[in-house]
Amino acid sequence: MQTSTGRVVCIFAGIFSLAASGLTEVRWCVTSPEMSKCSQMKEAFQSAKIQPLISCVTGDSAMDCAKKVENKEADAVSLDAGDLYQATREYKLKPVVGEKYDQEVGSFYYAVAVVRKSDSSITINNLKMKKSCHSGFGTTAGWKVPVGYLISTRKMSVMGCKFSKAVSDFFAKSCTPGAEDVDSPTSLCQLCVGDEKGKNKCVENSSERYFGDSGAFRCLVENAGDVAFVKHSAVLDNTDGNNNSPWAQALNSTDYQLLCRDGSRAEVSDWKACHLARVPTRAVVVRMDTDGTAIFTLLEAGQKKFGITSAGFKMFNSTSYGSKDLLFKDATKEFTLIRNQTYQAWLGTEYLQSLKGLDCYRLPGNLRWCTQSRSEILKCSDMAIAFQNQNLTPPIQCVSGDNPTDCMIKIKKKEIDAVTLDAGHIYTAGKLYGLVPAAGESYTGDNEGASYYAVAVVKKSSHNAFTINQLKGKKSCHTGLNRTAGWNIPIGTLMKMGEIKADKCKIAKVVSEFFSASCVPGANQKGYPSKLCELCIGDESGRSKCAFTAEEQYSGYTGAFRCLVEAGDVAFVKHTTVTENTDGNNKEPWAANLRSSDYQLLCLNGARAEVHQWKHCNLAKVPSHAVMVHSSTPISVVFGLLDKGQEHFGSKSNPNDFQMFNSSVYGGKDLLFKDSTVKIISIEEKDTYDKWLGKSYLEAIENIECSAAANPSRVPLLLLLILSLHSFCV
């Protein structure tokens, strides 16, 4: 707490700042209902000779006031936390003075999720299809925080910022007072009961018995709902004899618990440690060039004269104006100076996360998808039409890119919005171009399947059964240059084993000298040895030889395996590649008669294993592919679109429908998404490239001498040394 001496020093400093800054008048922006109170505050301050003078400017809304402050038509406005988030980013303002309510909570309150203790199976992670009670539509603790939190953590998906629809799809039934006045699904009001006569159901006032924090808690108490989203004080205010209403008289606080963000539960008194978000109070915001201490000094002087004990004008009382919380919250006891004047520091990490989940002011008109071949364009076009026919938004627009790096550059320049990349390219996309993951692929249908194994496949042979220690001079087949399973992992493995000795950063050169011939799609560029493309065959007409894209028939997982079948000695692919292309699973002529039993895996211990034994015989376990976007793109919008899309087009059971995870009809493999994908999953907390890739994947990259920062062309070496992954492989 600030000492009286400190406060005097602060006020003195503020007076000095006022004089130094030449601020002789503070134009306060208010909405129409606040004008009368603002005018009386102006007169009261003037009569008390509080400087500088206050004048009142009318704005149409909180955001209009924020814009007026930016345009220097006003100097200050008081905003709640949600409006402050948008205003400070959109209009380049800063928070300088906050409101303080009591000694225990101070300048914050806590939004919590309450459940009955007897419903012991419920956690924050399994709320889908439960019944929910909300204090009101659009309220912070009852709606904005829980909905924003569930969306930002990708527990709930939202399409096109249709939040009411998202909540309706997520919860089985709800009571959300006020939702009857908006274009919302009927399920949001299904649990509401109205007044004692059953009228005024779901209205946003006390006529609805389940309205407000106490009402939402009552909704839980009376077994209408399974979870109530309220302020931290709601349970204690209505239990243990603190509420004499018949419904609350016999309630004990110990019969209820809070849901914590980490999946645990806690007693209702532990709200400081177990909550969804700590929500800050209203704050005064100003332009970046305005002295915040000066504004605090002005309000501090006014509060001393016209605070809660004032016999005349009261800064923290709005009843005489026929309303509440005008200019400042009526519960305010005093003001507090915001020393770190940034919206991030004031709002806090938890509340910011919820607000980002509801962030729609940057909603793109189209989601421009980067395609890298003619086959991908065809599939992307069909996906765009299929999504449009189901009214999925935002619409997909297909844009051509030459290769993954070209897509990354275009996304950085905001010329394109999204592309699916493998782990190696995810590293480059995040490290060099600032892209972030928006959704991931799962190969089992859950988050455990957000990884795969890199393997080395060979033909089964009784007379030439070489091991991983005997690859020198062999012919190699790779999925593509700098791709994870086809290049980064195997070359990094051979380097760690000492089989390949890197000449500084000239990896391509030493690889070409190690293998007698190779097909490394993408190595058909200046500076790369021609031997890396020697085995490649191009398209059916012999063109596009060694191209990174599907025009090269030996490109990608299936292409590298075909290279092994027709030309090579070893193929570096993912663990499912062999089974996907043998035993009748691939009907193309080159694969039609192949048997999985004719192939084996090379193990790190020098042994061989059957192709189904990949869990014990692999080169590394690596993160799955992810959809990468610009850091300013709302991740929830991208995931929401794909999640809704896979509800219609994720299954492979109907061959007549468009299939997101099937590329066979387009003459290719793994177009847009890997064909082995079972489900698009949320990134949850892994919202940066390094979080998605994981610590083990990055450790070797960050500990090598060849610096990407010093020489971006050396990034391939960074990607090669992912060999430390061996330490956590199954």
C-alpha cells in the first residue's frame, strides 16, 4: 500500500508534471448518460480550485470516445477492461489510472467456474455437452471470460466469430439472460426459468431468477446447470447464512468447488489461486504523449474532496442520475496510479487470453490458402466450394506459391494467410518469418496423435542386408530438401553417428559425397550438387525434375517410397508410408502389387525390424504438421473454420463427397493436409513455433555453431541437427 508520505511526493510530482507539460485543461469524453454527472464534476472541481480544469466532451460510445482521444478532440476517457483492450491497441492509447475497490481484491476481481462438489468428474477440460449457467449475455465474468478462455485454449471452436452459435454447440443447454434479445440459438435460454409466474424468461434483469452472479449460482444450486460462470464472490455471498432467500438459506459453501485452469479443482475460498482470469477494474486511458501522473494527481485531489464521505457531489455515486457506474464504478474507494502504462501489464496474461479468444476486429474477409502445385490448387478449389456450400466462413481463397519458403514470405507480407508445413519448415517459418501455428494434424484423432515417427525404409534382402551403419555409397530417396522425416532427421542422425562429417555449413555437398546418388526434391537450385537430383524423374513427361512440389513423382512420402521401389536403396519417410502404399492400399500401377512384408526398417542399434515395428525402430519422434499463419491472424478463426469443415468433410467413408484428408482423386498425395490425418486438432497452449515443436526438438538447433541469425542461408544445418530427439523416442 502506498504510504501517506509517498502519496504526498506523488501528488507534488504530479503538480510539477502538470505545470511542465502545460496541461491546463483535461477534456473528459463521456457518453450521453454520463454528461450530467461530468458537468457536475466539472463545477465541483472548479469550485474547489482543483487544477487543471475539466471540460466534458460527448462521444457516441466508448470506442468513439477512444477515437476522439487519439484525434486530440478529447484527452481522457474511463473504460472497462474489455473496451480498454480494443481502444489501446486500435487507437494507440495507454491506461494511467485504475479504480480500487477494497483491500482484499484491490483493483481486480476474479472470474470463476463453479461446480457442485458431488459432480466430482467435471473439470475445465471436459465441459463439452455439460449444462451451463451464465450471469448474463456479454457480462465479463459470466460470458466474456469463460467463452474467450474456452475459445483461446481451443477447447471450444468458433466459426466466423459466431460466438453464440459456438456456445450453443459446445454446451448441451444454457441459461444466458439477455440472449433472447440477440440473434442467438434457443438453447442459450433453455435453462432459464423467468419470474415466479414463469414470465420474463431469459430477460437481462432480476425478473429472470437466474440473472446476475447470484442468479447463475442459483441455476447451479437448483440442478438446472452443471457449471456456473460468475464472479469469485458469488458463492460466499449466497451460502453459509449470507443470503436469507429461501433458495439459499440452507446452502453450505463447502458443497461447491472451483474449476482451475490446470484441470484440478479447489475450494471456493481459493479463488485467488483457482480462477479463469483476474479481471482488472475500469481505467482512465489517455494518449501516449500525455503525462499519466498528472491525470492521477487531478483525480486524487478530486477524490479527497468528493469521495465516499463527501456531503455534496460524489464521484463514486450515480444514483442521483438514475443510473449506476457513471464515469467511475460506484464501488470505487480510491484511485491507483498505473505505473507500467501498457494494456498488457494492466489486463494481465489470463484476461488477455480470454479477450484474444473474442477478438474479431481483425476478422479476415477471406482465408487465402497457399498451394504449391497444380494438384493442390485443384483440391483447394474443391475445398473452397465444399465449405461455401455449407456456409462455412470465412471463405477460402486459393493462392499459388512456388514452395514452402515462398509461402512463408507471402504470409509474412500478408499476401497469403495460411499454409500447412512440416516440423522442419515450421521452425523456419517461426524463426525467420514470425509465423505461428493455428491448428495441427492428428494421426490418431486426439492430441496424442500430434506426432509421427521418422524411419529409414529398405528392401528386405537375404544377400545384401546392410544396416544404418553401412549407408555410405548407397542410393538415397528423400521426401524433400529440409523436410523433417526425409532430410533433417536422417542427415542429422548420420552426422551424430559420425557417418557424415559436416564441412562447416556445406551440408548438401557432404551428403552428395556420402550417397552415390540421390533424389532430394527441391535441390534443383543453384549451389546444390547435381548428384542430389540424379535419381529424380520429374513428371510423367520428364519435366520438373527434382522439383519440390508434386510435379516430381518422387516428391513427398509416397514419392520417396516409390523412389525406393524403382531406383533407390533407402527411403527416409514417416512410419505409415509403407503400409499406406502396399497390400492393396495404393491402386496406382507402380504400387498395385507391393507387399509390406518385402520391406524393413533400419534401427539405430544396427538391427533391422519389420515395418509395423516403427515404435521401437525409428530415427526420431517428431511433431506433426501444423497450419501456420501470420501472428496477427486470429487463430480461433482459422481453427474454427477447419474444425467445422472436418465435421462435414473429415470422414473418408463417403467417396462422393469432398474429403479433406484424401488426395487420391487429384493425382497426388498429402495435398493441403497429410492423407494420414484423422483430425485437425487445436494447438491449445502451443501458440508459438517453439512451443509446438517442443524443447527436445529445439535444443540441438539452438546449441550449434552455424548461426541462422548471422547467415539465413545456413538454416538447413540448424534443421539437420534434430538428432537430440533420439533421447525421447519410444
